[in-house]
Amino acid sequence: MKRLLLAFMLGILPLAFALGQTGTPPFSVYALYLTHAAGGPLWQPDWPVDLPPDAFLPGIGAGSGVGELSLDYRGGTLIIRRDATGVLRDFPFYYDGAFYQVVPVFAEDGEAPAGFLIEGPVPEAVSAGTGSTGAASDAASTEPVPGAWKIQVLEYRDQFPSLVRVSGEGGLFFVVLEEGGSRASETWYGEDGRALAILLYRFDAPRGLLREVSFQAVNFRVTQDADPATAQSADNGNRYRHYDSFGNVSALIVPGGQDCSASYAALGRPWYWRRNAGVYRFQWDERGLLAGLSGLSEEGLTMDLRYEYILDGRGNWIERQESSWEHGEGYLLPHTGPVIHREIIYQD
């Protein structure tokens, strides 16, 4: 259940944080911790078109003993790594149209992470083309906060962090996390103790499927004689999630923003996908490999892509070659698209 929850929490927050004044946090600490507990990110309908749904998944029946899986993506590298006991040591974190690489920090005698190091976006320039897909970049509308962030747990409550310290090139913040029944909250404070933002979560059960996320920014005047009592809060709208009977996210709705949905085949692999104005269909073969992607992109371009693979000795793909047919001089001409490489290190 935790794996389902966290896959759906990623990518829900905008990245326009007027640091030290007002705006939205650079990421959700609550979602980050639960993502680690879930074992890493799972595909959801707001992911970029140029990253395959099986990017971080082993092949059907070929997942035994995978210790590290690294993927080249838009000039950067995304890594999922587990130790010999299966504990997640590195993982990608997706939000606001970009992936960030996260490294948990453990105390010598601790099972739960004592903190995280976050680097990104991966790559640093999130704006990138997608080869022959014709899909637009998923870059944020505002420039992401650069550099690395460090999260340090200061207090725990019921084996879950209740107070954390967030520091980085964007500033120093303290975050208070609270859970109660089917609700949770995350409040960001500035270095001066003023509340900057509040994130509210609603589930169908304690730590169950995420149903709703709302955000409130607390606005302060940026003047030296500003009175905190004059602070005003603004609700930026709720984000809603819907699920199919297997717990896969079937719809993601953000007022005034993205409207995405998907239908799934066996093993949680999507076959129909609507991402805003784009409509896509996935074709999978009997090995669980993505054979093709067709449809109409968000820019109104017709897509008909095919994929060929190089597999390792255990049946996991380590190279994916994209190809398509394009019109030229009255003929359909073959076109070779981008190649994605994966490196897999096994524990046995």
C-alpha cells in the first residue's frame, strides 16, 4: 500500500518558491520520506513522455537480485540502488516536471533515515527535447532552485519525523510534520520562525491511498517594519487523485493545471494514457517490454514510435532504441530516434 501511496504523491507541487518571503516549498518532505518507504518512484500519468513507464522496473520474471539500476536521461543519470538487505540507498524523486536524485543518510544504529541529500534537477538544465516524439519539454515554468538540499531529522514521533531542518543554496527552513487518522500536514517555517507554507493531505485511510492535497501560502510584506499580524493566507487549489480497482492512479486533476489519466493492463503497465491535450497508447510484448507508443502529442503531432532492445543475460533491457516513420518527398522514410541506456548491477 505504501508503494501505491508514494507513487501518487510525486509531482504535485509547483516550484515557484520566493525563498525567505512567500510561495511554495521546493519539495514535499512528507512525500519524500514516504517515497523512500515505498521503495522508489512508480510511473504515474503526469510523468514526462520521453521517459518509458518501465524505466525503473525489471523485466517480468527478471528482477531477482537487482542491486543497482542506473538510467541515462536528458544528459543526466538517475539511479536506484539497494543494499544487500533491500534497503533503498539512492533513488530518483519526481516533482514539478523534473527528476531529482536523493541519497538517504543513515545513523550507524538507525534503521530509518536520519536525513536526505537532494541534488538536481537531473540534469541541471531541465529543458530538453524528446527526439522524434515531438513532445515539448517538461521544464518548470519558473527556474528551479539550483544546487543541493540537505534534510536533517531533529525530532521523531511514533517512528516518523515530526521536525526536520532543510538547508541549501535556497536558504534555511524548518518543517513540522503531523499525522492524525486519515489526514496529515506539513508546515514550512523560515529561519526567523515565520510560517511560509502549509501542505495538507487527505487519505482514504491512515497511510492509505492519497485522495487530496491542498496548499496554502502565507504571504508576508517584504518590508522591514512589516507586522506579522497582517499576514494573509491564500489557498492555491486542491489536487485530486482517483484510482482503479488495483490501486493504480487512474486520474490526476490539478485546477488550472494538469489533467492526466491512464488505464492499465497487467502488472500495472499503462496501455491508454491522456496527458493534458495528448492522447497515447502503449503496446507491450509478452516479455513485458514496451514495443510501441502511438497517438497524438500535446502539440498536436501524430506519433507512431517503435522500440528495439538489447537485453542482458537475465532478460533485463540495457539499451532501448527508438524508431519511427516520417513523411519525406512523398515517401515514408525510416527515422532513428534517441537511445536510452540502462546499467544494471546484480547482488549475486
